[in-house]
Amino acid sequence: MNKATVNNELLPCPFCGREVTIKKRCLKDWRGEVTMRYYRIACSCGAGTHKEYKTEKAVVNVWNRRARHG
Ligand SMILES: [Zn+2]
């Protein structure tokens, strides 16, 4: 069992070993209601996901896969 079955566990940065943060960006319509949310991961060393994802879970999955494999 080597699958990422742990939910929402965010691995530290593979480059500097520090904790990373999930950045959330919201798009709002003209009434100010949130229509879309985007998530990406950023580390203070400059590493992070290049893309934005629509769910927190998706971005955590992508990040963890990268963090494990370097
Ligand atoms: Zn880092």
C-alpha cells in the first residue's frame, strides 16, 4: 500500500523541508458572490504548484505526489 490514502495531510516542501501553505483565490461575480475557488500551494522558498486546482484535495494530492518523488 503506497497510495496517498491519508486525507488532507500536506507534506513539507521537498526542497527546503519547511511547511507549505495552501493559497486560496476566489473569483466573485458582480454581486460579490464567490463563483469559483482556486487553490495552489506555495512555500516560502519559492517552490509550489505551477497550476491552480479547483479543490483543496486535488492540490494536496498533486503536491504530495511531487513531494514524495522529489
Ligand atoms: Zn520550500
